[in-house]
Amino acid sequence: MEPPCASLRVKNGIKIAIKPRRSKNSSNLVRRENVADVPCRTEYRRKYLCENIKDIATMNETAQKIRELRSRRGFSQEELAERSGLNPRTIQRIENGETEPRGDSLTRLATALDVTVGDLADWDPVEENRSIMAMNLSAVAFLLNPVLGIVAPLIIWLFKKDSVKGTNYAAMRLLNFQITWLIVFYVVTIIMDLVIKHSMGQYQAAIPVQMSMDDHMALQNAVRSATNTKPVLLSLLKGFNALMILVNTVRASRGEKVVYQPAIKFLGK
């Protein structure tokens, strides 16, 4: 392998080249000559610089991926260090591009960020944003049928979970919220149906009985109130669901983590 080209210096306005030492014991000590007498090996230098630039670019790309994934998961550098078992200073140096994680360190970081090592290397933040946005928007199908609010995002997640691992975090929170919302929706529906049925029963039982006009109007108002309250409550539940979907779609477009509350943890860790 040829030695790197001579380094250049300027002395008294004249460019000179310093030829590298060949050995410690060699009598051929450093000689200073006119740059024209020491040909610079440009091909070697170009190859050497390109390899180093490529390594630096890869390191910076990995640092950006880890930094953005940590931000999406809502971890601080200290929390990521605790989850991965690495030193906080190491996490800081990795994210600053001062060092590149390899081997066990890379595996620990991937596990802490809920991705595989391959996903960490190939992770695309733009693709993750689009997948999470599409999954969130698909949940609007609950307006057609409450169950579709679970089925639609579940289908998208099943197609994307192996290619875009970043969707797992959002999918678990979205699905847990939709399942919780569906349970509340049907419980409210059943309770209101029972209240309406009970009010109607009281009203029908009182028809043959002699009662004052005020009592008769009170029973009618009770039935009417129960009948009118049901669609209002269900509309409020649907509006809240739609609002959560809209807010989290916007958050996903900005690269922020989704927040679905309240939700019972049926799926995920």
C-alpha cells in the first residue's frame, strides 16, 4: 500500500512538501523539497478521504436515527441509558456522532427502543410518519361502525409491523384506546336502553291509573329525557374519539409520539 501523499506547508510564500519518515532508524530523515519534486499520490488520498467521509456519514446517520427514535419513545438520554444498560455519557457521545455503536451496544439500544438491529440500521423516519398517520386516520372508520375503529388500524398494523417497526408503539396505544372506547360505547348504549325501557314501563303502567296531570307530565318528561339523552351521550363519545384521532394524526405528522388516553392496556408491554 502506498503511503499517503505528502502534507503541504507554505514557507516564505513557497509551497513545500514534507515527505513522511520511512522508519525510526532510517538515515533517510525528513526532507523538505519543492512540491514538484515530491509527487502527491492523489488517487490514494481520494480513496482515503472518501472512505473516512463515508464512515462519518454513516455514524451521523445512526446517531440521528437513535436520537429521533428516543425522542419518539419519549425517553430522556438517562432513561435510554437505564433501559439499555449503557452509560449516559456513552448515549450522549453516540447521539453527538462522536462514536458509533456496534455489537452488544447496538443490540442493547435496539432492544431499549423496541426495534431490531436491522430496523435501527434501515429505519426511515418519513416512512414511519406516513405509516402512523395512515393508521390513525383509518380509525375514523368507527363512524361507520364502532368495530371498524379497531379493525381498520389493526389491518394496517399487520401489514406494516414487519417492515416499519416504529409503528408498533403507536399501534398498541391506538388499539388499546379504541378497544377501551368501544367497551365504554356499548356499556353506555346498554345502560341508556335500560333506562329508556324502565321509563317507558313506568309510563305504560301508570296509564290505567288515575293520576293528576302533573304526575302524568312528569312521567312523559322522564321518558322524553331518557330518549333524548342517549344520542347526546353517544355523540359526545364519538366526538371525543374523532378529536383524539385528529390530534394524534397531527402529532404523527410532526414526528411526535402518539398519546391516547384514557386506555386500558389490553395489548403490548
